[in-house]
Amino acid sequence: MHAVSEELRRAGARGRTAQRLADSPRTIKRDVAALQQAGVPIWATGGPGGGYVLDAVATLPPVNLTPAQAVAVAVALAETPDAPFAVDGRAALEKVLEVMVPGARGDAERLGARVWVREPTNRRSPAAAAVEEALLRRRVLAIRYRSGSGEVTRRRVEPVFLARPGAHWQLAAWCRERQGPRWFRWDRIEAADLTAETAPDHDPAIFGTPPDDARTVRSPTAP
């Protein structure tokens, strides 16, 4: 279904016929219906050559990103595959590359071939997607956590924020079992399940004073 929405986004106002989108028109109708139910603004067009069109509000106009800017984003993503929302970052980069002005993407790819990075040692946590979703939707998480000593515990936590105070990303969360604020190294979160319960707000100050050089990523130019 993601491929269908991406193909429609690339097609723009021209749209795509059911035959162009899939071998089976019945299958594509089912996929399009599922996307529409999920809120994706796809419209059916009738008549000869009719098909499906993605509403312009869901597409991006040409992006005036320079090849150097595109490569800078690619380098940042390649260097930090374990970072929060890294998977979404790579998907966003692909979208930007696809709508760059003509010729710019080729320049970006040629420039990118001249920049090498080493394979990072840190790996993305298997529970990363659930942690990200919990932060996005403000949900309580049920986790299985392995401590530095190897002890495995199961807890319900209320995520507050993610930070990297040292070599590893940490989840700052209110632990219901310990009834207090706790730091969880997120590569030690072996499993995480999103619950339907809304997580209450907590003052980040309960986790201590951040370093002087720490800042949120809300604005890269913020002090």
C-alpha cells in the first residue's frame, strides 16, 4: 500500500489506472480502500483512462535542496542508524530526492558517491519503532528490559523524552513498578508493546539538569 501511495504521488494530477498500479484491479481496489480509510486523500476518476489520483495536498512541490544539502542529510542518517526516527528520516530523504529539480538528484547521487562513512557500531533497538510510536502518540509502554548486569524485568513505563547523554540513546520514562523516573538504554529494551492507555505528562526536570550543551532538535538554530 505504501508503494501504491508513492506511485500516485509521483504521478501527480495525471493519476494512474488500476491496471498500471497492479496486475489485479480487484486487489488494487482493496488496497486503495484501505488507504482511504487510513486518511490518505485518494480520489477515483471515471471515464476512459480513469483511475486514481492522490490529492495535491498530500504531495510535495519541487524542493530547492542543493545536492550538497541532500548529501549532508544522507551522511547524517548514515552515521546514526540507531537514532530516533532514523527509518522515517530515510523515507523522508527519498521523498525529497524524488521531487528535486531536474538534474539535481543526479548531481546529489554523484556527490554522494564521493563521500564514504564507516559502518556504525551501534545498532537500532528492536523495540525502537514501538518507543517512537509511544512518544508520538503519548502512550504507555509495556517493556522487557535487560539491565547492565543481565537482569531481565518487565515494566510499564510512561515515556517522556529520548536523549543521548553518552555513547548510547536513552529513554527517560516514569517507571510504574519503581514509582519514579528512570533511564533505560534503549538498545537494552528487548521488547516493547504499545498500550491503549494515554501516558500522563511529566516534567522533564525530574530526570535532572541536562548538560549545558544539550538542546532539543525542534530548531537546529535554537540556542
